[in-house]
Amino acid sequence: MAFDLGMIKAVYAGMAERVNAARTKVGRPLTLTEKILYAHLYEGPATGAHERGQSYVDFAPDRVAMQDATAQMALLQFMQAGKPQAAVPSTVHCDHLIQARIGADQDLQDAYDENKEVYDFLASVSNKYGIGFWKPGAGIIHQVVLENYAFPGGMMIGTDSHTPNAGGLGMIAIGVGGADAVDVMAGMPWELKFPKVIGVKLTGKLNGWTSPKDVILKVAGILTVKGGTGAIVEYFGEGAESMSCTGKGTICNMGAEIGATTSVFSYDNSMREYLRATNRDEVVELADEVAEHLRADNEVYADPAAFYDQLIEIDLSTLEPHVNGPFTPDAAWPISQFAAVVKEHNWPAKLEVGLIGSCTNSSYEDLTRAASIAEQAVSKKLVAQAEFTITPGSEMVRYTTARDGLLDTFAQMGGVVLANACGPCIGQWARHTDDPTRRNSIITSFNRNFAKRNDGNPNTHAFVASPEIVTAFAIAGDLTFNPLVDKLVNSDGQEVMLDEPKGIELPTQGFAVEDAGYVAPAEDGSSVEVVVDPKSDRLQLLEGFKPWEGTDLKGLRLLIKAQGKCTTDHISMAGPWLKYRGHLDNISNNMLIGAINAFNGESNKVYNDMTRGYDTVPATARTYKAAGIGTVVVGDENYGEGSSREHAAMEPRHLGVRAVIVKSFARIHETNLKKQGMLGLTFANKADYDLIEENDSIDILGLENFTPGQPLKVVLTHKDGSQDAFMVNHTYNEGQIEWFKAGSALNLIRLQQK
Ligand code: MIC
Ligand code: SF4
């Protein structure tokens, strides 16, 4: 059995006492979010109330999940922490490094050959430290977690921003950087600012073409990519109860796209059924005993506006299918308006590829609904006009859908089944295109659609929608097609319409799988050796970053002033660079190469004062570093949105950047910067961003008295000798200031070990 029943029992055993203590301290009815969080305080039952959006709180999550692209750095750090075993149940999932080229079997074999060194490393570290290992091909982390580990009322962290997917099973599941995973695996408290709680009340019932995906596409339109920052989104209402558990997972998964800390649903029948279908009847029995603690107090549901920081209401009965994009997941368009919007913006209307599946949307229900559309391509003699791919989220889903004939249905429509892995979702896609300079459109059932994300091509306009809408679009090959009202012409020249999708929530014959792909760790791993070849270009043992020198930072140079959207994909691109996720020096060659330089509007071309010319960002950083000169990165709003990859913080730290000063940060990235001993600062007055000139020398003052809540001062000396000064804010608490002083959080753990 892969899941840890003993741990779940222990969590539930303490639940009543902890929830009651919290209710007493807080002095009012509790939301579900608060119940789960208070039930996981590191200190035990609450001894006081925590202010939402204000207090930093220490938590004790129940488990940790890591995917191969982030696990390398997480585990390289964990190896330095000096612990014999992971303190909580933890797993590694090999999903990100598999390239989608031809189809599942060949691609998986190639991945084994190309990534052997990394897989061997991950397998042996896992074996040594008591960590469960899911082999390449087993599936995508979030799907595998939902199928095996997530449980109502639990709390987990994962080194991937879509970890919140487990909220579909009522778990508080939060995406973090690898250094946070190290804290939890080392048995230390894990710190988080107590989140605000946004309530989303779902009334009515989904029908026709509308699916759970459309709920989150709609919410993304309302809240935008930063509207969820610092908050947990709690869904409730009759509409929530009428949705499948996996549908809830989809909604929670994509909460990452609005910057939410996580999203969660309360325990209900759909979760019971899903747990049973995935062989976890014992969990149902246990959860039923504490069911009252796995939902908000009745008073909250009776008067939600009084208990949530923000309340949104969506009527599922009237919700339309949505298509979001291009280039950002919060550009939300109801299907009835989409065709007009496509024309108005002159986006390429011809659809070249439709891609379904991924961690977001590859449940049995999703695939049956999409297959019910694909089937009609054949029965109604329609020839699919776009390429079509299917990425199953796990081997269990793949095996079951193959058994039930769904994959054959897709194949008849011309679909290609890819490996159970991230593939095209993360740029691991060898897309076959005759002309990459052509502006073109694709549509996916994934979650992110930043420029270049899927195929590395800036000319690709990527849209996201539900799997059934993607399938209908792939058949039509045209973004101005609305399957709800438009007809298509078939190969007999007749006009036909697609019927509404029909899905099956859970397989009537049950899920099945031959080899799920799990490898249990050794009981005692102390004699397992982990070898890293010093000559490897994929893996590099870490050296600790230097501690703070104890003085203000003076004479720093501006490395880049980034303008506009600067996601973790801009800071540390994925795709071809995933290869170097275990080698800090090599991956640093992608640092900020996608960010737009505010002074020339170009990417990867910044002024280098050492050579008095323009150069790439990494090369410029390296020349300053070699000369012992620290640098500063300046950024815009929501800097670092997107992924949890801590490489986006470690690379600048490694290449000598001392501070990142921005208008606002995305949560995970800000924490990652702090953990790596970097200064992450925000303009007290956002307009001061404009004061920064290309040739500036920068001083950061006030560090000797670096104190929580006290702003620091920045002095700019411009090329002509004139100066400007302004204040910058920070959110460092006492403990985080110690990370800065020690050079990184990990340095501090090592000091404490000694
Ligand atoms: C993503 O969806 O962007 C990723 C790839 O899963 C990342 C993690 C990574 O960069 O390895 C994420 O979302 O955290
Ligand atoms: Fe993988 Fe894409 Fe899901 Fe990230 S969002 S875990 S890359 S499938």
C-alpha cells in the first residue's frame, strides 16, 4: 500500500481537539481553511489566534511531494541538511523530463536513455532517505497524488505550483520551492503567512458543454493572475457538491494561475466515491468519523460574507464554457463571445493543434467527455482539421481508458497518445511545424499559456479550455467555431452539429493498472550510496552561498530592469533547460533570458558596464561576478508568477545578484528568494521604478538594522553623477532575516545541526 494510513489516523485523532481549541481562541465559527490550518500548527493545539494576511505561522504538513525537475535541487539541498531520513512521508515523481516527440512508448524509452543519470540519482536518494519513488511513465505528480495520497483535512506541500490539485480531495496542498520541502523533510516547522480566505459560492448545476474547468476559467477572469495572492480559495455550496471530485481537482489545480496559496473543497459524497474507486475505503471510514471538521461551521455557510475576506458567487446553471488566452490565463472569454474576440484581435483563427490531458484535466470523466466528442468525428464523418494529442495524467488512467476503448476512439479521430507525463505542457514538445515564424494558434486543456511555454515559439498563441471544448475545436480546426451553435460540413458535404459531451464520472468496471510505477524505499537506507559524478553536466553538488558581509551593500550595478510580465518562465525558462535542473552553474546560463529590458524592449540584451557594450544577461552577470561587483534586478508587478522552481531564485544568487526590487512579487517566488539569502524588496512608491536608469550604481542602506516592518533605503547614482533616493519595503520576519544573514535558510539549518 502506497499511502500511509497510520499518518492519516493520527491526523484525524487530533482533529476535534485542535479544531475546538482554534474555535475557542479565534472566538467565532471557522472556515474549512482555518480548521485544516489550525489542525496542523507545529505547536499543537492553538494557544492563540492568528491574524489572516498578517501573522507568520509555523505549520507541520503531513507529507511532501516532489517532481523530478524540482526534486533534484530539493534533494541536493536535503543531502546537505544532515538528516538520516525524511521526517514525513515523501514522494518523488518522474514526469517533467519526458519529451513528447512521437508517442508514448518511444518517448518514454528515449527519456530513460537521455535522463538516466538524473533518474538514477533521484532513485538512489529516494531509496536512501525513505522517500517513495514513482518511475518515469507512472504519471504526473498531481494526478498520482490525488489517486494515492490526498485525503480530506490533510495538509501537504509539493515542489510544484500546481500542488493545490489535491484540494479536490479536501486537502490543503501548497506549492513551494525545494528549500521549503527541505524544512519539512528535516522535521522542522514550515512557515507561511496565515492566508486570507476567499469564498466562492457555487449555486446551480453544470450542464451541457460546461465543465468544472469553466468554473476556474471564469474565476481567473474575475480575480486575474494576482487576485488570489496570499489567499486560500474555499469553494462551497450545492454547486460544489454536485461536481465530481476530479472536477474539483481541476478547479484547485488552476488556482495556481490566480496566485492563490491553494484552493480547497469540503468533504462530500463525490470525494467518498473517488476514495472508494481508488481503493481507499479505510480513508472514507476514518474521514466520516470526523466529517464535521472537514467542512466549515454551519454559521459560515449561512452568512458567508461575514466570514470570508472576499466572496464570489457563480451560478453553474448559467455558466458558459470559456476559452482563456492567449499568453495569460486570466484573459477569460465566454464561448459565445470568443469568435468575435478572435477576429477583433486578429489572432490566427486557424487552429493547428488541440492538446488534451495533463495534470489539470485527465480524469476518467474528462477523457470520457472528450471521447464522446471524438466519437462523433467518426460517426458524423468529420475529418479533424487540427492535430490532436492526449496526455493521460497517470498510468492508472491510461490503462483504464485504454481498456475501456477511449484511447482507440481518440486514435480514430487521428489523436496521438503521449506518455503519462508533462510533455507539451512544459515545453517538452518536439512540435512538428513547417514554419515556426508563422503566427499560429493552439488550444490545450492545460493550465498555463504564457508565451513560448508549450513549444518555445513566441508566435504561438496558446488558449486553454476544457478537454471537450479542445476536442471540438480540434475537429473544426477553427477558433471562430462555437460547438454550441455552429454546424460543420462533413465529408459527404452535409451540415452536422456536435452533440453535447457525455461523461462517466468513475469507470463502471473500476480502475485498473498492471504496474502503477511505484518503488518503495529501503527500510534502512543508511548504506545506500548516492553518487554524483563531478564531471556531470546534469548534476552538481551544492556549495553553500556566502553569508552576508555585515554591512550595507554599496556600489551594486543594475543588471536588468525588467518590464511587464516577468514569470518564472522568463527568469528560468523550462523546455530545453529542464535538462540542467540539477546543475546550478549550467542552468544559470538561462537566467532572465526571457525578461524584457525596459531600456530597449529586447530580451537577453542588457548594458554591461564592464565591457561598455550590450551582452546577454547571464554573460553580463558573470563579468560583474568575476570582478566582485554585486548586481540588482528590478522588476514590475507580480514578478516571479507561475512556477515554484527555486532555480529562478538560486540562479541570480549564484551569479552575484544581491537584491531583486519589484513593484510586487508572486508568493512562492518571494519566499524562494528569501530562502536563498537574497534581498527581495518592493518599491514603497511604485512610481520610483521610473527613477532607475540603465547605468545606475545602486546602494542599499539600513541593513545593519534590518528589522521586520522597517523599510530599507535605496540610493541611485546615475551616470551624470546625480542621485535619487527612495524607500523599499520588505516582508522579512525575524527568522527570515536570519536566513539573509546566514546566506541562506539551508546555511542556518547546517549551523544548527553542528
Ligand atoms: C510548471 O507547471 O510550470 C511546472 C513545470 O510544473 C513548475 C515546476 C517547475 O518549474 O519544475 C511549477 O509549476 O511549479
Ligand atoms: Fe506538469 Fe504541466 Fe502539470 Fe506543471 S502544469 S505539473 S508542467 S502537467
